[in-house]
Amino acid sequence: MRSTRTLPHALVRAATVFALSAGLAAPALVTAPAAHAAPAPADVTRTTTLDDGRLDVGLPYNTLWAKVSVLASDQPGAPVLATSEELNWHDYDSTTQRPSGWTTRNPVRLPEGTALGDYPVSVDYRLWDGKVQHWNGGSYSHKLRTGVSALSFDRASTDYDHRDVTLSGRATTADPSTGEHTPARAGTKVKVVLSTYGRDWRKVTATTVTGADGAFSLPFTPNAEIRGGTATVVEPAADTVPTDAYPVPAVTVTRTEYRIGTRIDKRRLLLGGTTKVSGRVERLTAEGWRPFAGAPVVSAQRPPDGQHPDSVETIGGAPAAADGSFAYAARPRYAGTEGVYTFLRPSLYLGDSYTPTHDWSQLAVPRPAAFTNVKITLSPYGEVKAVGRLTGSCWDDNRVQLQISFDGRHWQNLKTGTLESGTAGHCPFTVETMGYVSAYYRVYHAESDWLTAAAGRAVHLSRTLTRFSSYSFTPDRPRVNGPLTASGVLQRKVGGVWKPYVGAKVMLVVKPRGENTWYWATKGKTGSGGKYRLGGTAYSDATWAVITEPAGGHFYSETKGKYIDAR
């Protein structure tokens, strides 16, 4: 038994002394594996016949000597057909997943004329304890061994114009009696498994059979890189065992670089409408940039994703003409301001695999807008106020207009306001300005890149004008804490004519000298002819006035303030 491992000289001497002290003749050459503490003796765990006819035995690494024998049968006293004491140690092979063990240096050769079949194996071995042990079990496969011995593709790389490859191979059969290799029998079944990677890993499996010369071929259209695989003989005849799988060579992918330019005929488009996309696409060739005839041009509202092409919905597309030009109608699928991205349908053979080449065109598709909870009021002081919510997008430049019409048909802007911050697409607003005596009002949103045009319901608002046609304060110089009387006439305009306003609530107010606050002094109502008379007390120098109290359907009025110096 020979090993590729070596021991320190001291350990080699110690092993030799140990063997001799046991009264046993040491083998001609015993080379143990690297030094380790000797574990307890272990039985043989397996026997495996390798493709080249060698026998692999599962023995511990600290085995000092071993002999393997192939027997004619499992009967007691059966003759030995072959034996070997020359074995080499090998570690675990992660590629073939072959366990560690001891392998005969040369293939096992059985006597000429030995029938094909499986033959029992016996193993004699000695561990560190010096005791020779005997084990019967396992088998040696003395059969024809058929497997794939050659593989090649007809091209090393695929590209946009050449996506098909043909795998050619040959299967051969080894005869353990003679060691000769001949073409596999015609009709031998071969299974090929490709490991491909495009946007993810995939397995491609196909089977074929060999011809009389052991040759076979298989066509593939992988649409991906071929990063290896296996070719294995399957379903062999009873006198044949398949050899280990043969590796499949790799096939790379060559990408085609392209450039594209586009234009669209609209800048803004309502959802459901179409825009014309046109342009030209070229590919880079050995002669430079040339028209990319037949290129699959598409448009979308999102940039292309080379790793997840199905995640981007296209809105139109067409193959490029012979001169590389293209034109087609695109219909946006949803509202937004993302614009239009035009590119070639993502492919492993085109451009960058992560962010494919594309061109962008500006296009806005406004979201539907609508007004809710709108309330428009006209105050007694002539102020018109509109409050409500606009459903849609709450961008700062989305503005709401308060509009006015005097006939309910022709509208003009009265005041423009901006949307406030909202939630869930509901954007509140408030617009205030001075109104008119009688008019129609509504809120309106002009079409923008973010929202469609929307108009609220029109409402008619009006109030009756009022005025103090005459007023006076007597006496002109009252005494301090003396009486003061305000009198006059209040009118309202009805049918275009000023008439006495009977029953209106009026109030005498005063602002003491040096102050900015008005205080009410006396309240009352107008009588016959719209006349009123209100009394107060002049506590100090002050400014006096008479005002109307807010009343439904009427505008507010007030007299001019009169400064009165109390004596």
C-alpha cells in the first residue's frame, strides 16, 4: 500500500517497531497518512468500483497495511481472482462528492475470460494496534463501463442574431477485461442537463441516443448563458454500468449595444387618450452604427427593468422598419407625470442587463379631480368665502379658483387660492374675497399636469343693500355724564329703489378717546319710515357711530363716526 502522504521520520520508525513487535512481517512499503492520534480500529465502510477499474475502499486514514481481494464467489474457499496491496490514500473530493479512502494504484484485472458481473471482495487490514483484521463484503463491478467521453458546442457564444447552439458529443465503452475503449452501442441513451443563467438560474434537460459510432448531438436555444451542466448515460444494458457524468462546457452571451431617439406629439394627455411615439433605433456593428431593422421597440410609463422585465407594463410598441424608424400609438395605463420611456423589449442579448438603454419623453397624464364638501357663503360685510376639498393630488401648484358669473353661463376668475396639505388624496382649501350684491359663484380647478379640470356646483348668492340716508348726534357739546341722542333714517334697496327699512336692528357704538376698541352703548330698532332714535351717556370725549346688526339677507351698514367733545 502506497500513500501520497508522508510521516515524520520518528513516527515512521515508531510504526515499524510497533509492527515488528507484534511478530508480523511489515509490508515492503508502508506509507501512512499525516500524523494524528490513532483512533479506535474501524471496519471497512464501503467498496466502490471506479470508472477506470480501480477499487476504492473505505478504510480509516491511519491504516498501516491493507490487501484487497476479488473472489470468484461468496462461497467458502472460493478462489481469488485478483489481489492488490498497493493502495493510495485520497481525501474527500467536493467536486464528485467521493468520500475519502484508499484506492488501488492500478485498475483491477480479472483473468481473461472471466464473465461480466459483480464479484465479492474481501479486505485484510492492520490498524495502529497491530492486529490484522479480515472483512468480507462489498463487491467489484466487472462490467462494461459506458459514459460520455467528449462534448463540445458549435459556438462559444450566442448573440441577438444567433441564439441557437448544437451540443455534439461521443460516448464510449470500456471493457474491464481488456482495458479497450470502443464506441458505445448504437441507441445508448444520453441525458444532458444544462445549468443556465439569464435573469435567474434554470435547468434545461434533454435526452438523445447515440449512433453507430457512439456520436450524438442536441440542439438548444437557451436564451441565457450556459454555465455548465452534465451529460450522463442513462438506462444502460444489464451488462453495463454508466460512468460519472461528463461536464458540459460553458457558452457565453454577447450583448448588442443600441441607441434610440424618440419624440411624442403631446405634452399632456387625458387618461384614455393616445399619443404618437416615433423615432429611430440603431445598433453598433463592426462597421459602426447601423439601422436596427426589426428591433422590438416598446414604450412604458416606467423605466425598463432588465432583471424584472414583466414588472413594467408597456403602453404601445412596434418593430422598427428597415431604416430603423418606428411610429405607433401609445395609450397610457394610469395617470401620472412620469413621462414616457421608450426602449427595446428587455432581452439578455440587448444593452445593459440591469438598466437597458432608453429614451425619455415628457408627458403628463392628469389624475381625475373632483370637489367635495364645498360651501360658498356671502357675509353681511360683502365677503364671499369658499371652503371644501379637492380630491386628487395636493401639490402646491395645484390651485383652486373662485369664479363668478352674472348669468350662470359665462365665468371669470374672482380669486385664486392654493390647496392645503391633506390626507388620502383629499386636499382642503379656503378662498376669500369681496363679493357682489347678486351673482353666481363656483369653485374651479383648471387642468394641470397633476389633475384634470373640475368645476364645483354653481350657487347664486345675494343680499339686500342698506344705507343710513340721514343721521345726527345731539347735543353737539354734551356735558360729561350727560345724555346724548343719535337719530336718523335707515333705508334698503328693493327692486332698484331705496325704501325705508322698518324693523331693522341698529346699535349706537362709541370709541373713547385714546382707544382703538368700539363699545356698544344702546340697541334698538327702526320704526315707521325707517327712523330710529337711540340714547346714550357721554362719559368722556369719544367718537360715536350707528351701525346695523347683521341680519339675514341684508348687507351691513354704518354711519360715519363723529367725534364729540364732552364738556
